Amino acid sequence: MKQVFGLALASALAMAAGAAQAADKVTLQLKWVTQAQFAGYYVAKDKGFYEEEGLDVEIKPGGPDIAPAQVLAGGGADVILDWMPSALATREKGLPLVNIAQPFKSSGMMLTCLKESGVTGPEDFPGRTLGVWFFGNEYPFLSWMSKLGIPTDGSAGGVTVLKQGFNVDPLLQKQADCISTMTYNEYWQVIDAGITPEELVTFKYEDQGVATLEDGIYVLEDALKDEAFKDKMIRFVRASMKGWKWAEENPDDAAEIVLENDATGAQTEKHQKRMMGEVAKLTAGSDGSLDPADYERTVATLLGGGSDPVITKAPEGAWTHEITDAALK
């Protein structure tokens, strides 16, 4: 009997080892540092959703010196997160990124101004200094200014663009009348610095009709010719969306999971829980599949750049439902 038990145990261990070895590796490159903006992926990993799909997922944090598309092109990741303006501009320049899923339905981008600056509406922008993020994040802003007919070269009747670091210092130090903020992050850094909401005027890109899609899931076009890779992505998207929906329903717990994965120790519980609450508003309403109407609106915004559009022609093949159709059925 002992021998039979021993054989059964050995067989079970061998099967477990085989299952562990069979997990397919996937490397995900984030757009920014570990924070609740990416909670769905950390939840999927922590809760075993990737493991259930036979995946071993490595999540690589981003940062100010990391361009996800370059990491993907260099073979440092299988899949990346990027904003669609940056992804489409990258595609037009020759790196064929394809959107395979879109967990974020709404844009969290805003321009946040000090009320004392006198800015009450977009008509007050000319003559002002506006803080703008670059490294691909400037495209929505440039499209918006083009739609308003406001030059961004600092000329008379135009705005002076201040290259904003990934902080809110230019507003606090009054180097800029308005700065770029996300609803879930920098806006709250301004509040935490002691400025009240009543002392601020905010312009959400969603409300201004120039919202573009953020935090989509992208891969290289050629990779989708590989059936084994497509199968991995179907499982990855399915597990990731399961993670996102869990995070929406359990925001505080999701924030805690993010904090556990923050190797820098820079994030705080208060900030991450607040961020998760705001991010959940942006992922709400998405099952992961890209809404073609949202895509067309983004493209129209990017093409509407007058003499200096973000992209010069409507892209072809820049997105597919093939992965989400299979993942979500």
C-alpha cells in the first residue's frame, strides 16, 4: 500500500511539475511606474487569474526614461500598454503597433489651472503658459490647441508650452497658469499640496470633445501571424479583464495589491486607494474590446491638427477584435 501511495505521490508531483513548466511566459511593459492605473494586471497576477490561464506573466514597471514601444521593438516585452495617440504616431513612423484590447473606456486627462490666473475657459488660454507632458503624451494637447486654433509656439495670440516633468511643481511654483494632470493622479497631488478644489479650474479632455483613448493593450502586427502567440494573448486579455473587473468591484483591496507590488515603496495607501477609485470610473463600461466609435473619434482628433497633425492619414490595420472576440466569448 505504501508503495502504491508513493507511486501516486510521485505521479502527482510529476504532473504538478509538468503543469508548472507548461506555463507560457508573457512579459508586459507598463506605461508608467507601479500604481493603481495598472491595478487590473497586478490583481490578475496576485489572484491567480493568469495562472489559471496557463500563463507566467512578468509585469515590468515603466518610468520617465522608458518608452514601451521601444521596449517592444527591442524584444524586451511581448505586450505593452500605451495611449492611442502615441501608438498611432509610432505606427505611422514605421513600427506596426496593433491594439488588441482596450480596458480603459474613458480618458482621465485634464488641464488644471489656478483660478487666480484668470483662466475660466479655453478662450482665456492665449497668452498663457501651459504645462504639457511630452514623450508621446503631448499629442492630445496639441490636437486640442489645433482644434481651438491656438498656436503653441509662444507667439502673440498663442500659448507658451512648458515642458512639464511628471510632477505638479510648475503650478505650485506658479511657473505655469495650467498644467497637465490625470483625474486619478496629479490632480490629487495638487490637492495634497494644500490647494483646494475651489481654487482650481479644470478642463477634462472628455468634456472638451478631444478625448483620445488611453492605456490600450498593444502588440506588434507580425506577432499576430503566430497562432501560438495569438492563443497566449487571448488568455492574457481574458485574465487581465477578469483582473480589471475584480479591481472595479474591490477598489481598496486592489489598491493594497498594487502597494504590495511597489518595489520602490514610493506609493502611499491613501493615494493608491483614491487613484483606484478614479481609475475604476475610466475602466467602467469596457469589457476589453475596442469600441470602433471611440477609435474613430481618436483618429479624427489626431488628424485635426491643421498644418501639423499627429498623424497624416487614417491608419489601416491599427486594431483588431480577433483577440477580444475569442477571449470574451
